[in-house]
Amino acid sequence: MIDWNNVEQKIKHVTINYDFFRDNKEYAKEFLERYTRQFVREFTILAGKVSIHGKVDRQKEELEDPVFLLTTYLFTVENTFVQCVDQLIFFILIKTQSFIWDSFSNKFVNRYDELKHISLYMKVKFLEKYGFDFLDEIYDRKLRNSIAHSEFDISGNFIDVNGKKYGINDIENLMMNIFKLKHIIIEKLGSDFLDYCYTLLEITPGPRG
């Protein structure tokens, strides 16, 4: 059971070093550019429909197709959840003036755009060191990996992953947990920072997600 009060408190206490961004505008620009790119790719679930930025609408019945639902869950993890994790890491790196190891490029990094090469597993482990030990409860890593590698069986409306069965409601709830996390980050942290970046760079605000 996810303690959402604890999640809100942890995120609320992530402070942003605004002075750093004021003196390093390219970091603010980099953040906005990647934030917008991710928004354009991500799936949004709302009011019983799945839409890709209003371009494609899918009815509720399609969510009852296990294959479509699994694909939607994978996109939700790889876009919405990764975006949440990247934002938290970025703010921590700037605040602490520290780095995170990128095994892909074999170096330590601290720029927002460089985080894309780091595995989600390593990102979550990094955040656990700063008290974000609830992330494994919000997304199901084993389910995500099984979908990515096509290591699952479907029987009727159930998905079997190494003996663990997931119903349609189970996967929908997992996705809604990710969206709830995103909304908390926007409410407690991201919205003010995005406004600051737009003002700092003197540009017109884009989509928020």
C-alpha cells in the first residue's frame, strides 16, 4: 500500500537552487526542451479514454485488450514515470552539486539531457539513497521488464508474469499510480520551476502535461 502522504512530503522537501539556474540559463533551456519532447510522446489516461495529445482517441473497450493495455503501461513507465524520476534526480544533482554515474558513456553526468542514457533501475537506486524508497511501489519493475522482453502469457483477461497474475484493473491501477506521482511533482515542485524557466528565458509557456 503506497503511503501518498509520505510521497507528497518527500517531494515537497526537494528544494530547487534557483540561483544556479539564474546564473546558468542553458540548464533551464535544456530542462524545458527535454520536458516538452517527453510530453509530446507520452500517453495520457483520462475519463475512461486513452489519448495521444488529442490526436488519437481510443475507447474504454480497447483498454480491455490485454496486449494494448500492456503496451500502454510500458509507454507510461518509459515516458511519464521516467520523466518524474529524471526531474527529481536533476533537482537533487543541482542542489547537491553532485553527479550520477552513466555506464553508457562511462562517465559521471549531471545535465538533464544526459540522464536519458542511464537505466531506470540505476536511477531508482540513486533516488533511494535520498529517501525516495517508495518508487518501486509505484511502478512494477518486473512487469515492465517482462513486457519489454515479451516474457509473459495471456489467458483471457489475465496476464501471467512468472506465475504472478495481473488483471486489467491491476494494470490500470499501476498506471494511475504513475500519473498520481506526476501530478504531485507538478503540484509540489514542477509547476513553479517551469514558470521560473519560462520567465527566465522570456519564452511562451508550452504544454505542462
